Amino acid sequence: MYRVWYSTESFADYIIDHTLLGQRNVIKNKMYESDANNPKNFHTMPDHIRKILYLDAPDLIVEKNNEPIFSIEVTTEAGTGHNAFQRFARIAASVENQVPAFYIYPEGAIITRQGANSRWDVINPAVFKALEAVMSIYDIPALLYYFPSDIRQFPNPNPANAPHFANKGLHYDNNIAKYTACPDSHNSEMGEMFHALDEVINITETRGVLDGRIALLKSLVIRQRRDFMNNEFMIKSNGQVISSMSPLSATEIVSSDYLLN
């Protein structure tokens, strides 16, 4: 039996309906994100779910027979500067607990600022390096898929021509009533993600949850996405060294003595 823990039920339905979960026995449960914002209900969550939530809550966690098999985080915010890392703790907590993590993030979002032309704010390529580091440390998939957008067809400097300009250039699913605010399920990026989720489900059912986790990074589907992400980092970093990218500006090094005091 599968159980889907969700923050938003429409996103739970979106994942269930577009993956093998739609052919399985699935129970849906509301996820209470933290002790801080929901103290009355958070402690009713199973311990193996609370371990993933200890840093921050993803949008979805799927488990099989009380063992989590993957988590998903989805956002529509522009990925420039530090933004792509604001939810990174959710990915890290999942992978640290040996649970594959999937991150849906726009390659770019159209930003309109007063007194300036509209432009695409693009994803910070350092997030690909961070995800690769997490995978190398824990040997568990941490994969990013682009939230569908018009960025490749209508790049800067003229994003105002993008057909989805009113939605920051992002493509939402046509079934607005059932899949509210979900990515366009017909987009190739989402198709590849559904394929990867099905791969996790198949390997889990074939090898078991724990043994399946060990085998995931060897899967061709997972390796191809990992290669894609590394290639995206190379293209988008455009020769910059990782230390020059903006998230490091949010870090300050202090001595241990100072911290202890």
C-alpha cells in the first residue's frame, strides 16, 4: 500500500494521476509541516515522516508500507540569487534520510519591476552544483526538473511577447479545476519527471524500498537526468567559478570560540 502525504491535495492528485500510483492502492493524508505552525497536529505524524520534516516541509512525500520512497518540492518563484536555495533544506532533509528528492523549479520567471522593462530572472546555476554534491555525499537521487515556461522560445530581452506573460511566463496545467497551480503535465520536463518517479516505484517494488534506494543512482533514467543537470550547470555558469556565485554572500564565517560563547 502507498500513502501520499501532501500539503496541497491538488498536487497530490496531479502526481498520482500521472504516475504508476494511479494504478496502485493509494491513501492520501494531509501533511502537517512543523511543530511551529501546527503544534496540535504535528506530533500525530509518524516518526519516519517527521524526520524528513525536521528542517522544512516538502510539498509531497510518498511512502510504501511505512517507508518513504520519494519527496517532491515545487515552486514558481524566480530562481535568481539566493531564491533557488531558500527551500533547499527540504531537499537536504529528504536525501539525508535516504529518501530520493525531486525539485520542480522554473528555468526562469518573468519579473516586472517599476520603471524597468520586464525580463526573465533565471535560475542560479549553483543549485545544480549543490544537488550534485548532495547526491555524491549520500548516494541518493536529488533531481531538478524545470517548471514549464516560455523562456527558451521568448528569451530576454523581449519576454513581453511570451504567450504566458500574465503567469510570469510559466505553463500551468489546463485542468485548472483539478490540478490547481500545477505544472503543465503535457510538457516534456514533466513527462521526464513522471518517468523518473515511475522508475523509483518500479525499482522499489522489484527490489524493496531499502535495497531499491541503493540501486537508484545506477538506473539509466536517473543517470541521464543527472548528466543533464551537470550539463545545465556548465552551460549556465558560463565559466564562472562556484565561489563567485551569489549564495556564498549569505554566509559569514565565525570562529568556534565566538559561536560557543
